[in-house]
Amino acid sequence: METEFTPLISLAGGALIGLAAVLLMAVLGRIMGATGVLTGAIVPYTRSDWSWRAAVLAGMVSAPVLAALLTGFRPEITVPVTPLMLVVGGLIVGVGVTFGAGCTSGHGVCGNARLSPRSLVATGVFMVATFVTVFVVRHVVGG
Amino acid sequence: MRLIAGYLIGVIFGMGILISGMANPAKVLNFFDIFGAWDPSLAFVMGGALVVTFIGYRLVLKQPRPLADSKFHLPSKSDIDARLIAGSATFGVGWGIAGFCPGGALPALGTGNTSVMIFVAALVVGIWIATWAQRHVLVAA
């Protein structure tokens, strides 16, 4: 299934993601990683400061509601995979980001912006693994 | 003050994710499908986010401390161990199967989309399992 190439709107969205990362560091001194925010919010007793993560999470979840109310914008969410693949993929992602200590936002944006060697390696590894997986799913299994 | 700031920052992050296309698995998977229906948009998401964060962090981290905390909480680990590599590879496999990453899925929860809810429920269970395993099974590792 083709999707439209959207360089400008994607660049703008990326810049907003970066702005959020910079603001979180400037105000609360924290890394803007979705894995860290979610884990800190759902795994009790890991950190004493559960509340700021819950606040960031609440902001994320309410973004589409606010966008729809203020501008009428509704994001396109097309899911070209089966529900079983969502469950299996979700479980695997959860295990992977916990052991890998981060995901696309924590390692891919914040860590790489700090030139952290761990994040540079993690990002290279997960990008290659995702590429290989998509190739296998679409062109080997599904081919 | 800290919670209001956190909430607003979450909203900005979520808006960025939604307009960039990161919450759309069809677009995300096409980025990785170079030999199929390739859509390079995600490179622009990463590029935009990295440039802003790279410059912004350099300005922010020159300050003695953040506005609403006593210090910057930066990751201190620097060793590239097997757990980092295996975990990241595992994450990539899951991302390639489902098309959602955590940062792409969480803001999309607010749309009420059923697929997103299924993915996030499984994601939460996966994080719980791995957190438990790290604490109780792999302590010595």
C-alpha cells in the first residue's frame, strides 16, 4: 500500500518532537523518551517521581483530542497488519525497549542528540532489525 | 507547576508525533520497505527532531540546572553491553511486525483507535514481563 511522501509536514512534526525534548530538559531536566515515560508511569515503585511521567503521558494522550477540538485535525492511522501481529509486536517491543533501555524517542532523538555512544549503537541496531523484519514480513513471508 | 509543564510538553510531543506520521503504521512500515512502497518521510521526522534537540540541548545543558529541578537527570551508563544490543534488536523486530513504536502509539491512544489500544495493551504487558525478569531473573547478569 502506497503512502504519500510528506517531507515538510514530517519535518515540522519532527521539529515539534525536538521542541518537546528540549523543553522537558530545560524545565524538568529529563530525557523525553516514550519508553521511560510509560515505564515510570505503569511500573510502581521504580521512581519516586511518578507524577511528572503521568502528566507527560496524559499530555500525549490528550494531544489528538485537543487537535480535533481546536483545529478539526484528525491524524490518519492506517494499520496494514493483523490484530495478532499487533499483540505479538507489542509484546516484543515492550520486552525490547525495557532491555534496550529506550526506543525511537529516548535513544533515537534524545540520546543521539547528546552523541551518547549507547544511543548511537542502539539506534543503528533497531533500525537495521526493523528494516530486516519488514523485508522478511513483506517480501519473504508475504511475498 | 512541574505537572502543568509536563502535561503541556506531552501535548507538544503528541502533536509532533501525530502530524509527522509516526502514529501511522502504514507510513512507518513503508519507510523501512525500501524494496516496496518506500516512503522516506520518516527520515525528515528524525532529521527535524534531531536538529532541534541537538541545538536546544547545547543551550539548555549550559545552564547550572533545569528551571524546576535541582539537577539534570542524564543517563550515566556508557557501556555497550549485550543487553543493550539484544534489547534494541528485539525492539526492532517488534516495531517491524506491528508498525508502532512506543512514542508513535501513546499519543494515538487519544484517538480511540482500537488497533492502537491492542498494541499499547500488549506493550504494557511486555514492559511488565521484562521489568520483572530484569529484577528477579537477571539480577546477576
